Amino acid sequence: MYSNKENVGILTALLVAHGIRHAVVCPGSRNAPIVHNLNECPDIECLPVTDERSAGFYALGMSQALNAPVVVCVTSGTALLNLTPAVAEAYYQHIPLVVISADRPAQWIDQLDGQTLPQSGALGSFVRKAVSLPEPCDEEGRWYCNRLVNEALLEVTADDPRPVHINVPITEPLFIFDSPALPVERKISRPAFPKDYGYLPPALMEGLLQAERPMIVFGQTPPGIFEGTGLTYLFTHVIVLHEALSPLPGVSRFDEVLYRSTLPPPDFVIHVGGTIVSKRLRRFIREAEDVEVWRISPSGEVEDTFMHLREIVVADAEFVLQEISHRLSHKKLRGEAYRSQWFRELTIAKKHAADYKPDYSQLAAVKLFEKKLKHVEYPWHVHYANSTAIRLANIYALHHVWCNRGVNGIEGSLSAAAGFSVVSGEERVFCIIGDLSFFYDQNALWNRSLRGNLRILLLNNGRGGIFNQLRGLEQSPARDVFVAAEHHTTAEGICRQNGVEYLSATDMEQMRKGMQTLLSRESDRPILLEVTTDVAEDERVFKDYYKTFEL
């Protein structure tokens, strides 16, 4: 029988799954549930050592002899600090030690309770990865605990191993051993990619060929890649979902499909690139009961966006996808019916976006901008700010857009576009930005290096409009002033003091004229068009766009 502590059970099961077979264990009460599990597990051999200073070096010597990772497990408090000399030595010798420390609950740290000192990060730069496990209380907590243990153990079993530290807070009661078996845990794999560049993991190809509902999802990726024809076969036989942040032409408009559709979720996903704006897509795949996700990433980081990660392929995504496409050209895929279903609904969504005629609003402004942009003859780049702006881009932008989406903050969107513009020669750089992002970052215009190639479309509805779309927040009297930062500010004075040409629009006709000027006028200084709209009308039009979409 095993400990009833879920984080301890998850940890033990994943130690076994990652092939770790030896543990040096030190005495203590707080780590007793961990030691009990290690001793109970038939796959792990335990060696008791009382002195933690000595135990760390025992584990180091065992790892040297075995050429394999070894656990050293200690209780809470200064017991962990006694491992520092051995861990430092292991770090510089590239020896894979797995330091496991039991810990007191976070609320008792530094409260003059026994053996309570800050243990997270206590080993500093002498470990490659340090994680502190949650005590799960729901499925998301269990997923997070699983992911953290996988992240740590992937680092200790890497080609260039170093020590890692797994801290395990455990609440009382400590000594309930009534779990009949270890949990069945998902193991994330990250095998070294062979130098034979014709290689693909067999399980990746097999999974794709056997899948009934395969899918490729592109996150944020710089432009200039995936431009060749080597992906044609793959992209015409597997559904590909992407946003304006991806390097692929156009946008999929899958968010609209997911709003109305009853399509089943995929059963096999290849995920490349960075962040994904759509919450609907993330939820769609996360809630699937039986889906296998493969992540293709040059960095090899554990980025489990969809909560179903099976394996990380550490390689260039374009190469891997081209190799898959080449191999599939001689095989029959099962997933073409699924692609046909998606393709039909995405085609309807594309037509709806083209046919929908929004009333005067931020949606109308972005549609007009993107429509006119298609007809300009000069080279250009487009930056969209976060929040509402990037969501509107994912409806109408038919080209790659730049966006500070790595962390998704409102600061710096205008500065990033301005910086882009000063090194872009004569290429025009457009920035579509909401009012809070603009006013927060107004000092971006306070720079003598700016030129006339910077053009700004400011969408001003007097607040953070995205907060009007968060269900339930309308019940709070604090929403408008304290959450959405309601204001009555315009950009005219800011433009005047910084030598920026200022245009404004408060209706459809003024917007059309201003947009034409923004895109066509020659100028030595930046030009800004401020489109002032009503936040309630913006909300109504945006919701109407989705409500009138029929499959």
C-alpha cells in the first residue's frame, strides 16, 4: 500500500516511468510518505544514509558507477541545505542527481514553526531545474503536478545531465498508507533528435497515420518560414488551424467555427510555434478525452498548452513537417473526412467574414483597414496590440501580423512598432492599437528618430473594451472605472506635442476618409488616425458578428 498523498504518488509513478531505479533516503518525519513510497515500489532500490551531507555524495558516487540518475531524498528544513556541497559537485561534473525534499505547507514558512525555511530555489544555480509541487485538489492541479515532475525529470535524463530539485510540500496527517497502487501517470518524452536528418520518430508517423481526426496547430511564429511547396501534400490532407500570428497566409477563422460547431475534437495534434490567442481552441483540445499532442520545438521546452502532451520533437518545425509531408505522399491518411468537415465550416466562416457589414465600430475600422491594405503598392508590416485589437486581426488580417503576444501585456505595443519602423527603411509600419495600450505607451512617440513610415490606427472607445465581454464582470459596480479604466482622453494633444499628424473619425464617412489618408499620404512624420467609438456599440457589433454566423 502506498501513501495517500497525491503529489507523492504522482512523483513516485513518474520516477519509475522515467527509468529511475535507485534512491538514497535520509531519516525524517515530513519525508516519511516519500520514503515509504520509494521503499514500497518494487522498481526502486533504496539505500538508507543518516547524514544528509554524506547522503548527497553517496548518491553522486552511485550515479557515477551506474551512469544513471539517482534520487537523494531528505526531510524538511536544514536537511536540504546539507546537500549543497554534493549538488554543487554534481553540477560541475554533469552528474544526474534527483534531489527530493519534503517541505511544510507554504503558509507556515517563516512563521517560527519547526523546520520551516524557504526551500524552493534553495539550491540556487547548482541545479538545472527546480520545481515545487502543488498538493492537488482537482484535475488541473493533478495535471500541473504531473507536468512539473515531467519537466524536472526530462532535464535530469537529458544528454547533458545536471542535478534537479523537486520540492514536495506535504500537509498533515502524514502517515496514511492506504492507496493500493501508484497512479497511472502520463510520461512526457523528449528523445534526442538524431543527426540523421531523414529521421522521424516512428510513433509520430504511426500516430498520424492511425488518427481519425488529425490536426496541425500553428502558434505565433515569425514570417519568412514555411514558404516552400514541401508542405503541400500534408496541408491538403490534414486540417491546419492558424491565426494571423502564424507565418501561413490568411487566417483560419476557427474561432468562429468553434463558436457554433459540434465538430468532435481531434485525436492527434501536432503543435508548432508559440502562443495561441483563441481561448476556444485551447479549451476545445484541453477538454478532449482521448487526444495525443506532439510538440515540435527547437528549444525542447515543456510547453503543454493543450494539457495532453505526449512527446517533444527537438528539431526545426519546418524540416519535420516537410519530412512528414514527403512520407505521406506515398500513404493513405484516415483523417481526410475530418479535414473535409473542417474545411467546409472554415469556408463558410470565411464567407461570413467577407459578407458581414458591421456598423460603425472597432470591428468596422479593422475590416476597412485590412480591405484597403490589400490594394497598396508599397511594402509594409503590421503590428497589432494585445486584447481586442489582436482578436479583430484574427478575423480580417490576411497576412502575418506582429504582436507582443509572448506574455500578452498591454505595455510596449506602440514602442515595438516604433522601434520596428526606425530600422525599416522606406517600408511602412502600421500599428493598430486600443486606447489603454496607446496611452500607457505614449512615450513611444517621444523620439526624434521617428519618421513618416510609422502609421497608427488608434481604436478609442474610452476604456479597456475587452472587459465588456467578460461574462459576469458586468455585475460588479467597479468594472467601468476601476477594472476597465474608463476615461475621456484623446490623442490629439499627445500628437501635437510630438509632431505627429493627427486625424480623427467619429462616424463611418470620416473613418473612410481618414483611412485613405493614413494609407496613402506621403509625410516626413508619423500619422495617427483616432477612431472614436462607443464601447456598448463595439460590444454589440462584435457579438452580432458571431451570432449571425450560421453553419
